[in-house]
Amino acid sequence: MINLRRTLYQLRFTNLAYWRNPSSALFTFAFPLMFLVIFTALLGRHTFMLDGRLVHQTTYYVAAMASYGLISACYVNLAMVMTFQRDQGILKRVQGTPMPSMAYLAARVIHALAVAALLVVLTAAFGRIVYQADLPTGMALIRFVVMFLVGALSFSAMAFAVSSIIPNADAAPALVNITIMPLLFLSGIFIPLGDHAPTWVAWVGKLFPVRHFAAGMQSGFLGTAFNWSDVGVVALWGAVGLAVAARRFDAEPRV
Amino acid sequence: MAAITVKGLRKSYGDNEAVRGIDLEVTDGEVFALLGPNGAGKTTTVEILEGYRHADAGEVSVLGLDPARNAPALRARIGIVLQSTGIDQYLTVRETLSMYAHYFEHPRQVDELIEIVGLEEKRDSRVTSLSGGQQRRLDLAVGLVGDPELLFLDEPTTGFDPSARREAWQMVRNLTALGKTVLLTTHYMDEAQYLARRVAVMARGRIVAEGSPDSLARHGGDARVRFRVPDGLEAPFGAASDGVVEVVAMDLARTLHEVTTWALANKVNLDSLDVLRPSLEDVYLRLVGEAAS
């Protein structure tokens, strides 16, 4: 229980530093909201067929940007921050105190999850107010929350794994983005894939976690089918990430 | 009581033997300096004592605990100020110390710490806005936040200007007044000489000399007696160069007696008499040079 108390206290400072750091607050918080406004304004007027349903693109983008917000907070930001903190020796310094490493890292993950939740709520509120987008309710809401939590924990685990592979802080923005940007495009986050995407693109979506995660998130907004297998694939990637992180993640700066 | 005991410590990284069997003993309440050039094995040794690395062989006891096995218990009682450990740039001085204070069961008061390191004016400034010297003072405050019995200071003044160094030294001296044991690593002789009661010189993974700064200086060989011979007098004790005689004094009392006897007999007032002792720097350079060859 003492660790929970420490984690909660740590959260306060993690949060202070997050909002004061322009690269965290701007790139990971403001970007998803900015994309939401741009995409819905430029491309939101149309409808298209998805899984045999007629879907409004505004609603589609509300769902897609909610997914992007979570990935941004739990994967992109966390992977970069952990690499910076390791490189600057901040993690090493914390390791030299009685603060349990797990309590410190837990505060990071909980904070990322809270930022993701805030992004999802803001995105949904924007969609509702400006475009009368549909929001998940009832059982769909519960399934949505499950997908959100599994996604947040899994993408956080993958963030620690990728951070453990990044050699130094200078390489962090490039390497983190190269692992995620192509997937965001190929998984229908920025551009809806519709039902006629090339086969190889469909395969990328099947193999990697982003498409599955986005499918789970969008079912609550669009009324498309919710497949527990999507949750399973995301969780599997999370488990692999956790295994890699547990083996490789290190508090010491790389020389 | 020994705060730190080390026996036969060894550590290699691949083929590189960083520490090749060292013994150390640091007594409670003393400032002990581990002196040596870069790459001598100081940091490896200290990081083993701090529990960051594990020894390949040897016995290590820090405050009665084995750092490899009891790191969590040990870290509640030590303070670590490393050379290059960062600090969150976006928190203020006070927020940083409050955060670290929470990591310990019995921390010192944050305001009191800010006073000890003299950062009162920067209390509410973000870490980004601190000068290098001020950041180092914050490092020291973070090292002291858990009110440690033993403080590790790794190269505390590297990169400081002379006045910042003096300031840092004064701060370390104040710590010993609080009864803290300090293990200092440095490659500056004057720092070790000024701060430490005992010094161990480390080179190429071994301890090549150990003792008080004064006793180490005596390692450097015998004192020399030097004086000027007035024109027209024949120089005693062999040849003079430019009228200056320099004698190696195996027995200082006897040599001085002989010199003064000669001076009285020849009515020389010896106003240029010097007794030269090898400086710690001479000794250090010689020891390190011997280890390297």
C-alpha cells in the first residue's frame, strides 16, 4: 500500500513536468486534437461504406483520433520521455533512492493513461458538440472502456520495450515515429481504408496492433462489430512488449 | 566503526579489468577521498558500494550491509551525488526537493536543505534557469534529502570555476560538522588535500597508496634543504649551481644541524633557507606514473 501512496504522490510531479514540457504537451497532447479539427473540417462531409454500414466520416475521425490520442500519450510520449529520462541519468538518480522503481514507473503509466482518457473525452465531446457524432453507450461503452484500458497498458508496455532498444535520446523522436507513423497510415487512422484496401495493407493491419486497437475503439462510435480477437491481439503485443522491456529496460544512460 | 569495508574487490568488463583487487576501510564520520586519474576504477568501485553494480569477487560492507543484496535498505541510509545524473528540467528547486523527500521515510526539511546549499533565491525557479554551479548545489541537496549517514560525492567540482569550487568545498566541510561520513572521488589533488582526512590513490584498478594527505606527501621521498652561498665562499655539501645548494636530507635534524654549524662558522645568516617537501601533487603524479609503466 505504501507504494500506491508513493505512486500517487509521484503523479503530481510527473503531471507538473508534463504540462511544462513543450514537446510532451504540444506534440502528444495538442497534435491529436489539432488533427481532429483538421481532418473533420477537410474530409468530414462525406459518408462511406464500412463493414456494410453507411458511416459518417466525422464520426469515423472522432473514433480514429481517440485511438490516435491514446497511442500518442501511451506510446509516443512515454517512449520518448523514458528514453530522455534514462539518457539524462534521471532514472539512475531515482534508482539510487529508496523509491521503488516500479512505483516510479507506475506513476508514468498511470499518467499516460490519464492523459489518454482526457484526450478521448475531449475528442468525443468535440465530435458530439460540433458534428453530433454518435458516442458509445450501454454495453458498447463497457466494451469501449475495456479496449481503452487494454490498449493503454499494451501501448505503454510497447513504449518501454522500444525505449529499451533506442540507443540515445537524440535518436528517440526519429525511431519512435518510424515505428508508429507508417502504421497509423496503414491502419486507417489518418485515411479510412474502406473495404477496398490493397491486400498487403490489410495484412499489415492484421499483423500489427494499431488496426485491431482502432477497430475495437471505433465499434463503440460507429456501431461496427466488436471482436474480442482485436482485444486479444493488442494484449498479445502488450505482453511481448512487457517481456522485452522486462529483459532489456535499464535505468543507466547508454555511453 | 567502519562505515565502509572492502576486501579483495574485483570487477571486469569483458577483458578490461577495471578493479583488480582493492581493500579499503572508511571510518564513521571521516571524509575519505578516492583519488585517481580518469579510468583508474574509482567510479566502478563507488558504484559497487552504492549497489549499482555487482562485484565479480571480494567482500563489500557499507553501513554493515551488502549493497548487492540489501540495496533498498542501504539506499534509505545513503546519499548519492553522481557526476552526471540529470534532474527534471521543468520542476522548480522546491518541487524537485519535495519530490525526492517523498522517496525517504525520514527526510530533511526542504526549506532547511535549500538554506544549506544556499539556493534561497532560486527556491521557485525551474531547474532549467539554474547555472551549472547552482545545479550542482541542487544535486548536493538531493543527495542530502534523506538525511543520509553516508554521502557519496563523485567528482563534485569537475568543471567548476575556482570560486564555485571553494564554495562547494566549504559546503562539504559543513557536512562533516554534521557528523556525516563522506566518500569523495576526485582527480584533483588539492581537493583531496583540502577536504579529506584520508586519501587512497587509485591507478589502473589498484590502490597504490593510502594515508593522510601529509603522510602521503612523505611517500614522495625525503625533504630537501636549499640555501644560497654568498659569493666568495666555498659551497659545503658538494657543488652549488648559481650559488644555490640543495641537499637531500635523509635525516632532517642532522642535515639542518650541519648546515647551521657551517653557517655559524662562516658567518652566513641563511636568510634564503628553504626546507622543501614533495607536494601531494608530486607524489600523486609519481605514483600514477609508476602504475602506468
